[in-house]
Amino acid sequence: MPVVSNTSPILNLAIIGRLSLLHEQFGEIWIPPGVLDELRIEENIPGSGAMRKAIEAGWLQTKGVEDQALVRVLRRELDRGEAEAIALAVQVEAEWTLLDEREGRRVAKSLGLKVIGILGILLRARREGKLPSLRGVMEELQQEAGFRIGKDLFAQLLRESGEK
């Protein structure tokens, strides 16, 4: 079954040089056109080279969204990329939907989608022995990508990973 992603997990993992974790955990990742536009892969920005390579390798693929009525409804609360990613995930009955934003996650779950975000992906990678330190990668996310992680959540993830 396919896996559909919004912009944030792809972009932030690419910025910190960990985009390959998506391929390792999920194989092929599908994105809608709105997410491709938001990734701005043609620009010379942090992570763009890694994202272009993933597209060229074929494991990051763009797929069209058929149900534009659903996209319009979702756009009342969400941005274009999130709305299209959720609509695509519904359309293809995605195994996972990769989303970080709270409102997008809430909407996706209300539609019966199984959701995981970048922190869940990193926790899985740590448990599988693919990351030497969850703390180090979360700090990179904060410093290099400007990704916000609350102090309590940061500590909870460290506990769950077995790190102190």
C-alpha cells in the first residue's frame, strides 16, 4: 500500500541530511502536486539536492489528486499541500500519511488515516538502530530546520528511545 507525505517530513529530513530514512522505512513515497510545489526543489535551498535525487531515483513520486471537491473542503482549514496530501491518501487508501502539523493530523485521523510525523519516523529509526542519537537529530532539526519541539515532548521521546 502506498505512503503519502506532506511537505514538512520530506523537507525537514532533507535539510538535516536524513531524507533516506523515509525510503528505508516506507519504500516509495507519493506526494501530490501541491507538496511538490511547496518543496521548491528547483531552487538552491537546503535539502533541495537530496529531494531532486529522491525524485530521480523514483522513490519519491508525484501523483495527481482526483477528488478536487475534497481538496476544496479541506482547504477551508488546511494549506494546499496538506489538503492535497490528505485527499491523495484517502484516494489511494494509504498505509501511512506523513504529516507534522497538528490540525492536518487531526483532520487526517478523523478521515480514518493512519498518521506519523517526523518525530515518529526518527523514533522508529532510533529503535531500529539507524540513528546513534535521537537527541542529536532532534537538536539538528531545531537548529538547522527551525522545527519546533516542545520541551516535554522532547523529553518524552528521549525516554521512549531509551536515551537519557
